[in-house]
Amino acid sequence: MVTKENITGKQRAYLRSLANKVPAIFQIGKEGISPNLIKQLSDALTARELIKIHVLENCELSAREASDELSDILEAIPVQTIGSKVVLYRRSDDEKKRTIVIK
């Protein structure tokens, strides 16, 4: 299983290429990271495995800080942080919903 500590550059590049086609489905604004947001992100990671988040300008956290905090809380792999966008990956617990194969 791929974890934050053992993901290779090639695997990360593969996930980044998949993320190019994915729209940002969540926004983090002035409320910051709330328990409700964490629940929604966790559900989305279970369903999709790869999600993109937009960190708005009025958020107290930078995109990098949000990425670090969310990846720790959600036990996800931070794939990419570029500008105000954050991409996270977590392998789905539900085998039927696993669509991404990382070699």
C-alpha cells in the first residue's frame, strides 16, 4: 500500500496527471478546516480516491498549510499543491470504489 512516506516520484507524477482532469469540488474559505468539511472530504476520498480543493484568498491558511493539515487529519497523500489548489489521494476502503491503480 502506498503511504505518504513511501510514495515515489513516478507514482506522484501519475496521480498529478490524473488530477489534471479533476475539477476542484471543495473550497476552504474564512471558516477554515471544520469538522463538517473533514467529514465531507473523507466521504469524497472514499468515493473518488483523488480530490482537488480550492483554498480561497480569505482563508487564514495557505494552500500548503491546508494541504499539510488535511493530509494528516484524513491520512491522505498530498499529491500536489500549486497556487491555491490542493490535490489529495487516499485509497478507498471500499474495494468496489477503487478505480486508481498505483504500481
